[in-house]
Amino acid sequence: MYKLLLIDDDREMLEITSQGFRERGYNATAICSGENIAFYIKKYSPDCILLDVRMPKVNGFEVCKKVRTMSNVPVIFLTGSVSEDDKVKGLLLGADDYVEKPYSFRELEARVRASIRRTQAALPGKLVFPPLEIDIESHSAYCDGEALQLTKQEYDILYYLATSKKDVLTYMDIGKQVWGSYREQDRSSVMVMISRLRKKLEINPVTARMVETVWSKGYRFIDMSLDA
């Protein structure tokens, strides 16, 4: 589940937008001022910040500048009409994107997802498919920050599924990956290991659906965040 922090002094717009994200499964926190941005970043560790430019007391540019002193979290400016100079200023301060009001919620969500994925793709040694995170260096996997107790073979299969460029991995593909060779009688062993892996992924209803059976062929990995 992605965590969003929405900052806008327009309370009605703020409520409508934050509620829309909650209905789509996001953990959305809405605040009307960026004065205490450091507190909220530390408290909520957002995956993305949606930030209005024109706010009293502390404007969006000042908030963005403060954010960049403590975090690389994606920042998307929400704004009415804005000059090209202001857009350049925001980007130079570290903003990732601009979305002009009134905006389409569908477009806004797409931009949020794109910004988050660009940031997470840059994480060294990690594959992130919220709420699943695969740590390549330690050969471990986590769901919502909780370690999954995977055997080496279960981890190898999960990693293989998650990184394969093939749409479907056959029983033979998986068997060769795990044992280096494959005989037809190994098919049942592959099925047992996939069953064990799925059981451990059932810790969350989203990860529970990430390994899909392709009837009579094998299995494929589904990044559920792409379908949300």
C-alpha cells in the first residue's frame, strides 16, 4: 500500500482528492499546511507528496525546498495557472512533476504511480512490488516490512518469477533454475514448492495473488500494483 501525503489549503479539494486515493487502496494523509513538513515526513514516511503551490504562510516552493533537505520522496506540485518560470523554479528545487488544476483523478494517480516507481527502481539491490520487497543482497523478502520466512529454494523461485522476462515460467524452467536439471517427475516437486511459497505470501491479500497458475503450463508473477 502506497503512503501519500497531500498538502493543500483548499479543504474541499483536499478531502475529495484524499478520499479518492483511499478508495483506490492508498494510505492517504491530508494536511492543510506545510509548516510542519519535517514532522509529517518523519511520522508517516510517505512514498509521494502532493503539494499545492499557492498556500498562505508557507508556499509550496518553500515546502519542497525543506523536503529536499531530508528526503528524496517524489514531490508532485498541484497548481492552477502557473508560469513557465515557476515550473522551472519548482523543478530546480527538486519537484518531480506538475499537475494543473482542475485535474483528472485518473491522470493524477497515473503520475503518482510513475513517480513512485521511478524512485523505487533506483533503490540499490531491491525489487519493490508494494507491499512486497525483495532484498537481492540478503536473499530475503518482506511484506509490509515484515520478513517472510522463506527457504533458499522458495526465495530463488520468488526472485526468478519476479525478474523473468518471460510471461509464463514452465515447470521445466523453474525446475532447471532450482536444481540445474529437470525430469518430468520433478513437476510435482515444483508444485509443492510453489504451494509453500504461496502459503507464506498469504500474509497479505495482495501478495497472495502475485503467483498465478497458468493452467497446464506453469506460473507467472503478477505485479498487483500495475492492475490497481
